[in-house]
Amino acid sequence: MDSSEMAFRVLGPLEVSAGGRPVALGGRKPRLLLATLLLEPNTTVGVDTLVDVLWPGSPPRSAVANVRTYAHSLRTAIGARVCTKPGGYQVSVGPGELDMTTFEAKARDGELAEASALWRGRALADLPRSPVWEPILARLEELRLSVIERSPAVPIADLRGLLAEHPLREELWRHLLHALHRAGRPAEALQAYREAERVLAEELGTRPGPDLRRACAQIQTDVFPVCQLPLAIPDFTGHRDIVDRARAELDRRPAAVLLTGPPGSGKSTMAVHIGHDVARAFPDGQLYVRLRDRDPADVLAYLLKALGVTDIPANLDERAARYRSVLARRELLVVLDDAAGAAQLLPLLPGSGRSAVLITSRTWLPELPGAVTIRLGALTDTDAHDLLARVAGADRVAAEPDQATEILRACGNLPLAIRVAGTRIATRRAVPLRVAAGRLADEHGRLDELTTGSLAVRASVTDSYLRLPAAAARAFRFAGMLGPVSFPGWVIAALVGRPDTEEVADTLVNANLIAASADATGTVRYRMPDLFRCYATERLSGDPRRELQTAARRVLDGYLARATHAAARMPVAFFGVLPHPVVPPHGNTLLSAADPAAWFDAEMPSITAVLELAERLGIQRHAWRIPAMTAPYFDLRGRHGDWQRSHEIALRGARAAGDRHGEAIIRRNQGQVALYQDDYPEAEAATRQALGLFTETGDDTGIGIAHAGIGTTSRIRGDYPGALRHHRLALRMFVRTGKPHLQAAAKIAVGTVLLAQQRLPEAEKWLTGARAQSALIGDRHREAHALQRLAGLREPAQALDHLAEATEMFEHLGDDHCVAYARRHAGELFLRTGDRARARDLLTESLDALLRSGDNRSAAEVSRLLDKAASVVTSSNEDGSVVEPPG
């Protein structure tokens, strides 16, 4: 063998190579022999020493001969490098051929990294240790440790291996701490320190020395500041007041601030923005955790590791205590995003010190102690417009401002929806805003339009919806049927068919899926934002139609009972027929409002929505009585448009139900609306049809009211004899049925016809009798009507007194329509007496009220009077009267 290029390695498993190729050394005995010679290279090792290594304790008789045999086999393997010397053997190695001597030389020369690199593990690791070797190996090991302890960088694996053999060497522990810290593993470094503490305490009864303690303190310092906040969006817009308030609250340490709001309101974005905004106030940094449904124990483990704590306690309470201890010594902002509930958050709140927690949650959490709750809602119109301009492009938004407004309205000014809509617009440069606005106008496809990439309004609402209990989820879906209106709490109970309304409603309010507010009557009302309503109606596809119909019927029954109760308490006795209620009123608990007209004011949008729902579900036959019960309110308030629309549904319902009496009631009411709207042919046709139906069903009161209606249209057409005939027939019917309020109204109608015929003494007799009867029965409305008619028979001064008194009565009763008529009469009188200024004021007020009520003919007449008032004094109408309600 060519032994000119050989390498011998003992700093690890024994290895010999020649020309770069490994050399086979044979069995363990020859390897032990070579190892012993290499530990003392170029030096004769006695046979006795070799025998002690090869056969510790009891060598065989042939030991010396065996040594000779092993030496011969080594010479065969590595050539003349192994040679026989007097009394022993020797291995010859040249400079740089033996790793041991190279290591010693480099260690002496300060080449520490190169020296450490020569080690491949424990010296002669593949051979059993011999006491003969110990002095040399101990010297090598100590030198190795010295080199490592003086080295600036040693592989972590090497340090761990050395510490397994030398666990009491603090300098090795210090090196391991630094190595782990340099590798970006501070938590492991602190864990290594804890292990060193334990070993030193158990083995020596001491604590780490000052150098090791300083290393640990430096690592703990370097853990901070923690900077875990996600990137803040550059186009954050709006809610400046909320940012300012949150800053102020977070400065009161320790602090807990809860940001809550509906899905898509930008809670997470707001929290990250605030976190960056207040970062300088928290020098130890910011922690950030997306909570969702995570176990608080797992969250605490994560937070403690981020804070450099490695010995994580086993249970929740101990983790929370350790966490609070760390926060108490630091100034940290902890951002806890998307919390599920108070139980999840309680262990994560600071106990003392200068740290603070900023929380976002989809739900209100009133049970969270010490937390300040700030609610995010929709953006203001200005901020919403700014956000859309930033995302979609200011030039495009400015080019189509009306369409931008429509888009924002469809988005409900919610930041997430605006961002999605703006992103879609920005990526579709060729599509004008009017196309986007048109697509968003369709509620059935709106949520599809508000989806792009990972941004989706539907997904945001789904997260909240799936957290609802079953009853609340059902109420949420069913409430979506009602449309864009507010509704009282009992409607929620009716929808789900259970009495515990408050619990279900509170759940939805706390989840920010519906909003609660009080109306003018003090009733708490609920409203679902349009985007959530779109989602709720999507979810309805899984509910059987029969269940939807049943829920809608319960709501209809509730409104019928309340409308019946309110109609009976209206301040003016209705000149019409009310249906027999199928749902009896339930006492004064049905209406919280003292004023039934105010109750109708608040409920009309909801009643209209429920009627439309009934028609969509094919149950309009169940709904016709509600508009009929609402007619007294329509009449008092002059709500002619609502009256007409609701009665169109009611008529279809009554006919579908085969209810002839109901059809008679609805047709008579439609005739009255047509009369107010100056459609006299329709008014008479509807009223005559009602007369036939009332006659068919044997309703004498209805017959009388129908005759009164026909009498009014006859008077307007100038058929005074026909008018008198019908009004006298009506009066006989009212006397027969014992209806004094209706009798007084019929007498006023007769007097009005006589007044038109200039039969003044007779007119005065009938009108004076009507006034007296009205006063006797406490019917101030008919008394005011009689006074108003009597004014046409008086001198101007007394006529104005009558009109002033009538106006005051009408105002007290809330009858704006009749107030308008009375002011028109007074305005005409002032024109006749030459007081044009007073005339203009009264006529202007009358015109405004008539236009609001939709009484276009009377409004046109008042407009003509105003024109005349501008230049000349006008005279009154030929008959001194105007078209007014028959009652």
C-alpha cells in the first residue's frame, strides 16, 4: 500500500484513509491497538500497555503473540506506518496527518473555528474506553471545551451533545443560549436557561452564575418589542371619532377596549389601524391573535411563547396567572381579533400594570368586566364616498356621482361591501358605474355582486349567522321576509311561534344582525340592514313554504288584533264599516302607545310590508281585514295612497276568501278614496257596488253609509234632489241601527246639500241640529264639521269665529285634512273682507296640507284662490262649500 498520503482520525470514530479512500482496519482488537498508538503518535508504546488495553483485567497467555499478530495485520492494511520497536510498537504520522495533533496546533494558534470543526463527536466514539487512554482523552476533551468556550459560534447540535456529557459547565450553557438566540429561537434559549437552572440546583445545589444569568436577561430583553400586528391598509377611511376615543381609552392602563359592530363594518381593519396608531405608546410592542373559536388555554400558550416564556404551565388558571404577571411588568398592546364570547376573553385580560387589550367581536359583550365598548356602524355618507373613490378610482366616481350614490346605498355604507364593490369597479375599467349600480339594485343577486377573491359580504354574515342558536337563526331568516321596515318585538315572537321574544331579539341585537331603537310611542323596534336581509332571504330557501305561511299568518293575526284595538280607540268615530274581528283585542296590553293614531303612524310601513308578504305567499285572504281596520287612520291622516294600495290587496283577499261582506267594506272604502282623489265615476261605481253587497249581506249600517257616499257624489254632480234622497235614506238607516255619530254626520250632509241649494233656513236647521247632537254625544269631529258649514250662513266676523273653533277641534283630533278645509274657508272669508295677507297665510297652509294628502282637486282650487289673492279680492264658491268627507 502507498502510505505516502494518509489521514488518521481519532476525534470521533476511528478512521484511516489513504489517497482519500477509507482503509479497512479489521476487527476490534487491531482497531484498539491502532487507537492506542495514535494517541501517542511517533512514540513507542510498550507491549504491556497494549496488552492492558486489549485485554483489561485478565489477558490470555498468548497475549504478546496476539499483539504481534494484530500489529502485522495493521501493517498489511496501512503499510510500514506501524513498526516494531524494542519493547513495543510505534505508529509514524507526519504533520497534518493526525486530526488530534492538528487540533492541538490550531487550538494553540487560536484558530478556534477550524479546531472545533475537526471534532466529529466523542473521541474514539466507536471503541470501548480504556483506562490507559483517560489522561490523554481528558486532556483532549478539556482542550476541546476550552476551544468551544472561546469560540464565537458553535453549532447548536454540537453544544447540545457536549452538554449531554458535561451538563455542569455553565459556559457551554451560555454558548447554547447565545446560539439559540442568534438563530431566532429566543423561547428555546430561555427554556435552555431553565434547564441549566434545574441541573445546577439538582446536582450542585447552586443557581447559575452571573455570566449565565446576564445571558438570560439579555435574551429576555431582546424578546421585546414584540411586533405581531398585520399590515395596516393604506386607504383606511372614516370613523375618526372612534379612533380618537379608542386612543383615549387605551391610555388608561390597564385597559380593555371592545370594538363591536355588524358583519362587514370593518372591526378587524379598525383594530389593526388603531394598533399601529398607538404603537409608540406601547414600547414593549403588540401581540395579535385571531381568536374565533380557539380555546383560551391554547391562546395563552401561544402568547406566553411569544413573550419568551418557555415553561408553559399545564392548566388554564396557571397560564393566565403567568400571562398577567408578564403583562404587569411590560407595556404591551394585545389585539384579540374576532372574539367569540366573554368566557374566551376573561383569561386574556391584564390584571394590573401598563398593558392594554384591544378586542373585536361580532357580538355585544356586556358581561365583560371593565371593558369599554365602542360600536362601529356604517360609514357616514361622506366617508363612504371617500372610501369608494379611493378603491374604485376618484375619477370614475366623480364622473358618475348619482350612480356612486346608488352603489353606496346598496352597500348600506358598510366598509367591507364598499371595498368589494370598489375593487370590482377598479378591475373592470370598461364597465360604467351605472352597470354596477344596476346589478346591485337587484336584491336577489346583490351578495353575488359583493364578492371578489377572498372578500365577500356573504362570508362575513355567514360567520355571524352560524354562531346563532337555532331559535335566533330561525327568527333572523323569517324576519328577512318582512322587507326593509322596522318591527316591534312581538313580531319576532310571532315569526318563531314562541313567547320568549326578548331572549331571541337580544341574541340578534347582541350579534349585531338587527338594530334596536325606540319610536315616537316609546316602543322598541327592530330593523335588519338591507344586506343582512338579502342574506336572510337566501337562507329562507331551506324552509318549507308552509312554515313561512304559518309564520306570516301569526304576524297577520297580531297586527289584526292590534289594528282592531287601535281602530276602536281612534279619536274620531269612523264614517264607515269595520269588519268583525276574528282575533279579539286582548285588553290595554296590546298597544303601548296612548295615542292609537301614533301607533298607526309607527306601524304603517310594517303593516304594508306584511300585506305584501301575504300576497307573495298566497295568503292574502287571511289579510284583508287589516286594511279595513286601518281605514279610520287613513281617513284621519289623509293617507290616500296607502289607503288605495292596501285596499287593492284587501279586495283580492276578500274575494279569494269568498267574503261578500268583506268585499262590501273594501269597495265602500275604495269609493271614499276615489272621492278624495276626484275620481267621481269610480267613487260612485264602487259605492253602488258596495250598496248591493251590503244589501245582499243584510248590513243596514253599511247600506246607510253607501247611500251617504252616493249622496255626496250626487251633490258634486249637481243632482241635489238625488243627493237629498240618498242622505235621508242613510239617516233612516242610522236611526234604525242606533248609530248617533252616523246620524249627526248624515244631518250635516243634508244641511250641506240644502246650503248648496241656497235653502238657507232649512240648512241652518239641519246643521244646528247636527251640532247639538254631536255636542250631546261628545263627537267633537262632527261638531266641528257642523260649525264649519254653519260659517257659510253667518256674517264674516261670526263665520271666522266658527271656523277658528272648528280648526282648533280638528287640530286637537289630529285631522290635518279637515284642518286644511277649514283654513281654506277662513282664507276665502279674509279675501272677501280684504285682508289679503291673512288670506295668503291660511291658503298657503291649506295648500301644503292638501298636497301632502293627495287631494289634488281641492289643492288646485286653493292654488287659484292664492293667485287671485295676489291681485284682487275673490268671492266664495257659488254654494259656499267645498268637497269634504261625508263624515
